[in-house]
Amino acid sequence: MKKVIKILCVVTNSIGELDVLFPIFAKLSKISKAKFTVVLPSPAFSKKYFESNFYKYCEDSLTVNVITLDMSSKKKGDFAVLMAHKFHYIFSGVRLLLLLFSHNIYIHDFTNILSKTKALQLAAKILKRKIFAIPHGLFIQINCGHCEKYNNSDILQMLIFDSDTKNTHYKMG
């Protein structure tokens, strides 16, 4: 019997990342036993997601578990509101930590927003998991003006879908 692969995807940049993820999920569903969990770490992402009939259709068709967390920071409000938000933020962090332990593979957008991907990278190193990064949005321009070498190649694999992104990714190492 094939082992079930549990894939955790954290939407780090925009809800449009799902336009890349859902086709990957569809293909993986046909070739392996996989369970998919998508984490929407901000209320703005969650709002856009639940307003979309297309995303809901994909979620239902592919049996994707969508989890909404509030990992955003709140800087204004009275003391009670700020404390309630802080408690919710800590609860969301613990929930994300539990998800990291229970999944085999992590996926995030390659724009690498450190505040949202640090936990993934740390967990991947400690738990010996792989991270697959997807190119998405403005980052996938061919002649990107600013390309640094990426130094987490021991845990990160790039998923390159077409020849347009190869040059940029080769520059990164």
C-alpha cells in the first residue's frame, strides 16, 4: 500500500498562489495518494478565498483542507482588543506548529516573505522535511533585475513550470 503524502501549503504572498497550487494538486491526486492542506494566514486572504466560487469548487473537487489563521500583526486599538489579538496570534502559531509536525512536505511561494516562511524553514531543517517553492506573480519575470543566490538549497526545491522562469532561477543557484 502506498504511503499517504501530506502536503502543507502556506499562502505567503497572495491568494493568486492557489492558481498555481490547484493544478499541482490535481496532477498529484492522479499519480499518488496525497492529502493537501492550505493555510491562509491572513484575514484578507481568507476573505478573497471564500468570495471565490472557483476556489471553493477546486477545494471540493480536490478534497483540500483549507485552514484560516490570523498571523497578521495588529498595531492599533485599545488594550483589550490588542490583547485578544495577541492571544489569537499565539493560538494560530501553535496551530501552525502542529500542522508543520503532521505534514511530510511544505510548499510556499518563492517570494520568500521571511516573516511567514521562517517557521517553515526552521521546521524543515529540524524535522528533515523538503520545501517546494513555486514561482508566482511578478517574481517570474525572465530578466529580473535583482536576483540573489538562495542559501537554503539543502531544504528547498524549486518547481519550475516553463522555460520562461529558468534563467531567473539559475541565477539564484
